[in-house]
Amino acid sequence: MSELPAGVGRRTVAGEERLTTEGEPVYGEPTVDGRRVWDAGRSKLGAMLELGMDTRLSGGESVLYLGAASGTTVSHVADFAGPTYAVEFAPRPVRDLVDVAESRPNLFPLLADARKPREYAGVVESGLDCIVQDVATRGQAAVANRNAEFLAADGLLLAAIKARSEDVVAEPDAVFEDVRETLGEAYELLETARLDRYHEDHLGIVARKR
Amino acid sequence: MTETDDAWFAGVDPGDPEAAAAAIRGSEADEPRDWPALAVESGFAADEGEYYDRLHEATVDAAREAARAAERADDQQLIHALRAMDDAERTANELAERLEEWAGALLDVEEDATGLDFAAVVAQRDPADATEERAISLAQRAVDLREERDDLRAFIERRAPEVAPNLAEMAGPVLAARLISLTGGLESLAKKPSGTVQVLGAEDALFAHLRGHAPSPKHGVIFTHEFVRGTRPEDRGSAARALAGKLSIAARIDHYAGDRREGVHGDLRDRMETIRARAGEGADGATEGDDE
């Protein structure tokens, strides 16, 4: 199993090994020794780590998180990462995201559309270490490509691709093949794995900017 | 200096949090830059730590305010607009009826028009005396009211997708607004079981059924949806049940999550195809869709 980023640790909770990070609890998650349990069933990035994908994160990275929703996953990211920009398009979840951000000085919430980087290019800095993407819109690969401009030369992309967002009736494998091909325009794919144990019809991707 | 023209902090006084939040919301740039370094260079912050503190305060304020503003586009305004649209339509038609009775005898109207179309014809006339003046003026008010109804409808069509994106996509904006109006709000619609959603607007029939002297209603206002109306009568109960089930899921997503989800729309399409396929299986498959 590959290394976890510094700041992410395993703890035994109710007889099970669970991922944890250190920070203010936000959504009623269980805590142990002051650490918050990171539920892989509610977080695609959590599932990628739990399934042993090598995210190449070591902790302290600067991060652009696309599709932050109410901030469940991004709260854990901000616990172990450096400056973390969280982009979410829907107003209602942003209300919760703001609450999550308040207790985390390194988390910057932005109500913006991840398909339109112009909306936040004046706020989000260039040369970032990593993009984490979990957007449920059509054209997920194009979103990743368009946001590659925020990454440093060898910056990382950690994406969870949802097959049903691209095409509800197509075979997930066919969708994922298209996504791989489109992503190839801007990224070199390092590792992909199905996240089905935790999230049905999702593909986890680790890639490096070309 | 030109490097920082696109920066959110360009021209912002570091001691003015309100201006900083407004700048975040209005910011646009062609490409990202190393904003923390540029902010220090331009004197906006003493060091990167101070920059990130200011950025944190500004983004939290901006996101909170932006989310609040978006939520003010709320369900109550939509309900008012829908009820006003219904009132405008009903009143315009009442006035048009009154006018037909009055002006039909008073003026020689050759055009073969009734109702509001008749009012539109009358409104074009020049009055010959004081009585005609009153009738023609009334015609003009009725026509104006019809225009107001159209404007209200256009407003609902624009606003409903902001208030309830999934519900508006599935039901159409006007039916979505009607369902929200019948329950008094998106939150209470989200909390209704789908069996209630199915018969919303058919309360008379429902209570007649509960008193024991009528069959249970198959559908309420959702009858106006193509999935129900366009399905042959013997399958409409199934179609209404399936549609109501997905509508209540859509309302729950809209109220509790707020983002657009593809899955629920695809599920409904699949289910409707199955229900409508029944019409083709029987011996009288040719009757499919004839009942519109």
C-alpha cells in the first residue's frame, strides 16, 4: 500500500482501521484522539487513498479543489494540505462550505463555475501543486484540462470521474475510455482505478500535467 | 504594475473587508498568476501569511454573501409570481367575458374572435361616444392584463430553474412552481411523500374518495405533464405514480443539496419508456398516443 500524505493517519475506530485527519469536526463525523474520521464512502479522494492508489501527496501541498460541494472532502484536504482553494457552483452547499472554511484559515471558498476558470483566475494563484476534482457535470475531462493552467509544471491531478454524469445510458467503461483520451491532451495518466467498492461507476485518476 | 491589473486585490484597500469581498465576487482574469507574491510586491500585504489571512477573510465573506443572494431568489417569490399569473389570467378572462356581452351589442365587430382575442380587436377601435369609450378602455385593460400574465410566465420560466433546478427541469418551470405553490414552499414539498405529490391539486377528489364515495384520484396538477397526459388512459396511474416519485426526489435534491443531478432524470426517462412500451405490447398497440 502506498504512503499516506503526512497529516493523514490510520486509527482504529470501533474495531476498524479508518483514515483520519486533524481538525475541527464539521459534519458529525466520529472523532478519535481529537482526529476526525475520513469516511471513504462519502469522499472519492478518501476512497482513492483507502484503495491504496498512489496519490503522490506528501502533505502541505497547495490545492485547487473543484466541486467542493458542502465541504466534506475539502475539509479533510485542508487539514493536511497548504493553501486550499475550494470551488463550488451551487449556492446552497456553499452555505455549509463557508462554515467549514471559517475554522480553517488555509481554506478559501469560492462560489464559481469550474467550467469557467476566468471567474476565479484573479483569485486562485498559479503554480499550484495539485488539483482535486469531483464535479458531477458533463465534460469532466474538459473541466480538468481547462483548469490545468493553475498547476505548476509537474502538478498533479486527482480526479474522480462519474460515468453517469457523462452519459446515463452508456457503459461506464466506454465513458472512462473517452475521458482518458481527452485527459491525455493536458495530462499524463499515472494510475486509474475503479472506486466501485465505495462509489459505484466512478473512476479514480492520478495524472501529471504534461 | 500591469501584472496585477487582473488581481482581485487590485485597487482594494487592505483595511476594507467589504470592498475586498466585493472584489472577490466581481473578479475576472484571463489567466492565474502568482498572486501571493504579487500582493506582497505591490504592498497589499506585508508577507504571504498576511496575504492568505486577508484572502481567507475576503473569500469567506464573499462566498457567504453570494450564497445568501442566490438564495434570496427564493421559493416564496416564485409562489407570489405564480399566483399573480393565475390571478391575471383569470381576471383577464372574466373581463373579456364581460366585454363580449357589452361590446358585442354596442359595436359592430366583424372579426370572428372571442374572449381576449375579441378584447384585442375592440381595443383597436376609436370610440364614437362616452359609452364606447368605456367599453374600449375596458378592452385595453383586459389586453394589458394578458400581457402581464405573459411577462409573469416568462419570469417564472427564468426563476424556477434557479430555485429548484432538478424539479424545474423534470416538471417544466410552471408546473414546478405550481407544486411548490400548492405545498407552500420547496421545503414542505421536499418533505411530502410522493403519494401526496401525485394528487396535489386533486384535493376535492381525494377527500371524496376518503369519505368513501369515489375512486382514488390518479393524478392532480401533474396531469399537465406530458408524461401523464401523453400516456394512454389505462397506464396513466402508473405514469403518474412514477413521475410523482421522481418529482419528489428532485424536490429533495433541490432543497437539501441544490446541485443539478443527471441520474434522477435518466431514471425517469427509462421508467417512462417501460410504461409506454406496454401500449405496444397489447393487440391494440396502434392506439398508442391517440388520446391527446
